[in-house]
Amino acid sequence: MTADPTSTAPTNASGRPVRLGLRENWLQFTLLVIVNICVGGLVGLERTTVPLIGSETFGLTSDLAVFSFIIAFGLTKALTNLAAGALTARFRRKQLLVTGWLIGIPVPFALAYAPSWGWIVAANVLLGLNQGLTWSMTVNMKIDLVGPSRRGLATGLNEAAGYTAVGVTALLTGYLATAYGLRPVPELIGVVFVAAGLALSLVVRDTAAHVALELAHHPKPLPTDEDTGLKATFTRTSWRNRSLRGASQAGLVNNLNDGLTWGVFPLLFTDHGLGLAAVGLIKGLYPILWGLGQIPTGHLADRIGRKPLIVYGMLVQAAGFVIALALLDRPLLAGILSAVALGLGTAMVYPALIASVSDHAHPAWRVGALGTYRFWRDIGYAVGALVAGILADWLGLDATVIAAAALTAASGLLAARWISAPPSGRTG
């Protein structure tokens, strides 16, 4: 194991020596955690109410039409994740973080007062841009701060903050919708998230000096013939590197699951007699467990390795879909147990995948590799919604859930075959 460098360090904007580590950068790390709570809270506005707004408020009868907002969100976020890697070569991470929040300002108002479904879809384009920039920058900045030996814990804390906020907001909007209707009250709490996220992003410091320090002390110099451009990094991460390929496909299928449950579960469980509060509980429990569970699983990924958590996490998710259908005659129990399995399985997978990509990428092209991985991961939202819409319209919601279980299990087996241990010195 190679120790994190803590001496002969460059200085930051305030003239203080830069050091890598969670303890050494706890204040900036904490600010970024709070920022990502706001990031997750904003997207959490949609988890319970928006599919029902499509079917009940705007009278959409096609499941594919209802899920179109998720397709718009997923495609935009995926492309923004990919662009974020290239943009960091021209702009500082903090600049991109602040830009993401400025783009997100109209989102809660559009969701609350949209006069037609097209406005909801357009709001999700803005939300995808917001999430792609803000979430990408918070995770990259945390990885920059802590150095190689704490990547799993850093990504676990980042994703825990974001997805716990997603779950709590989904739960809250379900209860607000029960009391005040589907709109506008549940959506307007997003104004608080945007205001707080933007204010804190203006305060947090950039991490360029931390990246420079890690590059200077990296145990493996960058080969002189290794192309660090976006095109080369994209192909390396998507296919040429076996481990990065395994992580990318697992990320895609993981978020395919999330996109599918985002659209399907509110409709499935309301069709079986559950009310908005119960659906909100199911939709909130899943990301809350997903979020909180990443704190221990991120730490565990640093201790036992990434691969076991990725493989078994995908299989646990597959079991969650099976549970949802097997117990559907008792819909509340089915929803809760399925949410538990999906949440815990995703908690196992999420920080381990990000840490695995970081392990197999040189710091010189790591942001591009993470952007490519996050492109494939978040395009899973769009693929999941598209597949769910087509299958649900053609074969019904039950068949859609069965297909998700099969795809998830197959992805876990591919991860077991493709992902290997990281190069020596990349992780603690």
C-alpha cells in the first residue's frame, strides 16, 4: 500500500499547504456532503408524484408516455456526465458545480405549475443538466480531497448523502401530496434545496491543488504514449479495459433498475390498492436504505475489495424484484420487502463501482473515466424507462418487473467475469 502524500505539498488559494485525507480536509468534505444532500433532495421531488401527475393530472394513458420524463432526465444527465469530464479540462470543478445549481433554479417551479406534460419533460432536461454537473463535481471533489486510500469511504459518504436525501424527499412528498394534492406544495420544497445548494457551492473551495498533489506522488507514472483525451478515455472505459467495462455495464443495469422502479412501482402498487402515503413510503425506503447503507459498504469496499460487493449487490437487487411479484397479493408487504432488498443491494454496488473505476484509472484521465462510467450508469435511467414503457404497454407491469430481475442477475454474473483486482498501489 502506498501512503497518501502529506508533505512537499502545493498550496491552495489561501496559501495553506495541501494535504490529502479525510481528516485533513474534513470541513470542505462536510460542506460537499451537505451540497449533495441538496442535489439528492432536488431529484427526490419526482420519485413519488410525477408518474401520478402524468396519469392523473394530465390524463396520459400510455406508460411509455408517462415514463418520457425519466427518459429525458436520464439522457440529459448521462450526456452531461460525459461532458463534465471534458469540461474539467477547461473549467474548475467549483465553476461547474455553481453552474449546475444555476441551471436547476427553474426546476421546482416548472414541476409545480407546468400547464402541460411537455413542460414536465422540459424541466427534466434542466434537472438532468443540474444533476450531471452538481453530482459529478461533488463526487470528484471528494475523491480529490481524500486521496487513494479512502476512495470507497468518500464515495460512500457522498452517495449516502445524496440518496438518503432522495428517499426522505420522496417520503415527504408522498405525505404532502396526501394532504395538499399532487401539486404545487410537494414540488415547491425544491426551492429550499436549490437555494441552499447554490449558497454552499459558492463557499466551498476548488480541489485543483489536491489533484496536482496526487499526480505528483502517484506510484505509476502516466505512460508517454497513453492518450488522455475524451475519445480515448471513453473507449478505454467502455470496452478496452476489461474491469472498467465490467463496472460500466453494472452501473448501467443498476440505474436501469432505478429508472424502472421510478416509473413502474407507483403505478404497480396504486393498481393494487395502495394510497399515496404508502407508495411514498415504498419509494422513500428504497433510496434511504440505498443512501445510508453506502456508509458501511463504502468502508467495506476499502477493506475487502470492490468486486464481492458489486457481484452480490446485483444479485440482491434481482431478488428484490422477485419479492415484489411473489408477494403482490399483499402489496404493502411486497413493496416494503422489495424496497429493502433493492436498497441494500444498491448500497453494496454503488460506492464499490465508483471506487473500482477510480482504482483502474490514472489520475490524469480519472475524471474522464468517471464521466464515462457515469454516462453509462445514468443512461440506464433512460434505458430503464424506455424498456419499462414498451414492456408495460405490451405485456403489462408484472412482465416488466420479471425482465428487470433477469437483466440484473445477468449483469452481476458479467461483473464477476470481467472485474479484476486493481493495479498495485491504487487503493489502500
